[in-house]
Amino acid sequence: MALFEKLTLRSITLPNRIGLAPMCQYSAVDGLANDWHLVHLGARAAGGAGLVMTEAVAVSPEGRISPGDLGLWADGQVGPLARIASFLAAQGAVPAIQLAHAGRKASTKRPWEGGGRALPREGGWEPICAPSAVPFDEGWQLPEELDTDGMARLAAAFAAAARRAATAGFLVAEIHAAHGYLLHEFLSPIANRRGDPFGGTLENRMRFPLRVVEAVRAAWPSDLPLFVRISATDWVDGGFVPDEAVAFAREAKARGVDLVDCSSGGMHPKAVVPVAPGYQVPFAARIRAEAGISTAAVGLITEPREADEIVAAGRADLVLLGRELLRTPQWPLAAAETLGALVEGPRQYVRAKPYKILK
């Protein structure tokens, strides 16, 4: 039952190896968390997840994916998130936050509005920024190329958001460098066409994402863990590849990152992704082995025995569930029953056995 073993990272101990992956809810107004976010995240904490992570929380208004995204660019956004972090911790989960900037994929419509570019009259905004003036796809905005002053401002914005997250009571911070958003755009030759020290070679393409890591690590309490989420491959010829992901993980570890959250894709609209149960686990296993850093496995992991085997075999240290936890908030409690683990469930659900209530 490796899935229900504790995991200690710096001063924080997770009660099990199950976490909620960041899942956008598109339900904020002006970046402010509300009752939907409390109930959504709180239900997964009450359901037994050891780590509960927010959706991507934008470090600046123009860094939101959609007008409905959470933000942490202002002090007034701390209080509503603090309420959520407090509730998650009270249920025994470790509250985590993902800090993000959407780059050239910013200002999009919500999925139920059809997705794609959101115009200013639809709540969107201009301009958006990226490492190079290359749009994500036909019909999308042409982004402005970030200059060095802009990069410095964004690194400072990530750091300021990290400080606010600590004030709000989050115990784990994750930097979003995956899925075609800003930091991934710098890493990938598909989006990064720069001819200066921030483009070209892998060393150059890593330069700005690693500066953000350094800025966040300096702002984030030294006793609290820092994660980074990456896309380990773009699934497109000429894109970011697993060898580069290993190299980036090594450099991130050297700068104080404690765990790499291993996802993939999101960079190219026409990428062909071989989706299947556990299809991204090999990335977590390889980075864990070759970069010597803890990893999280994600992607179509739905069965308790499958998740347990991933941890037991040393392929990852943590399993993050997204859509499966959306469908089944009490998946961890059900997994404990399947695997024969004794877990602490909510006292309020004591009548809903077979879960064994230890408190």
C-alpha cells in the first residue's frame, strides 16, 4: 500500500501519495476565489487527498488563461484564498497553489463558451506576451515579444505572488512551466524563436524559466516545498523533448525545486498525443531516475492498484489525479478500501462505512 505511505518534503509531510492536480474552474471574478472554489477544493480534501492544489493562479491580470481564472497579483486576493487554504488544512490535506502566466495562450474564452480567443468585448484583453511574436494558432492574437525589462517584471510578479501565497497559508507552491504557457514557451523551440541569450540553445531557453524558479525560491519560505510542472515533451518534431526535460529538472533541483510534476503537450494545436492509461508515467520515472529528484505522475491514472504500483515501483513519489477526482471526490477513500489501507475519513461520514474512521 505504497499509495498510502506518508511523503515528507522539507518540513511538510503529506498523509498519502494522492493529490488533486491543478484543474481550471473558470469561475473567478477579477481573480477572486469564491464559494465554488472552496467547495470544489474542500470536497477533495474531505475525500482523502493528501495534497490539494488550486488551479493555475495568475501572477498578473494579463497572465490569466481566461477572464474566469484565479489571480494573486494583488493583496486583496489573499483573503479568499486564505479561507480555502485553512479549510483544506483542517481536513488533513496539504494546501498547495500553482502560480502561472499563460503567455501567448492568455485571453481565451471559457470551455463552455467554445474556447479560443476572447476579444476585449468578450472580457478578453490585449496585448498578450510571449518569448517571440508567434501566435499559438491561426486566429489567435499575435503576442508581443518580451524584452528583458518585461522578463524582470514577470519574475518579480511570480515572487510577489509566492509571498502572498505563503501569507494565505499555502504549504506547497508549484510553478507552472507546462501546457504551452509562458515558461513552457521559453523552453520550447516551437514558441521561442529568439536570437538573444534567451533563445536558441537549451541553456539559453532555460534561462528565463530558471530565473523565475530562483525568484520564487527566494520569496517562498525556505522550509516549504517548491514544485515545478513541466511538459516533458511537446509531441511534435522540433519541439521540447524528454532529454531536455531531464536537463531542466537537474537545473531546477540545483535551484531549490523539490519535485517535478511531469505532464506533457499543450504547445502545438496539432500535436498527436498517444493518450492511454498512464501514458505520461514514463516521463516521471525517467526524470526521477536521471535527475535525482522527486516526481509526480499524472495523466489518465484512474485505478487504485495502478496508482499504488506507480509509487511502489519507484516510478514516481506522488500521483496527481485530475478528471478522475472531478468525477469522484472521495476516490482516495475508495482507493483505501480497495487496497486495504486504514485511513482517516471525516467524522461526519462515519455512517458511510466501509471507511474506517480513526479519529
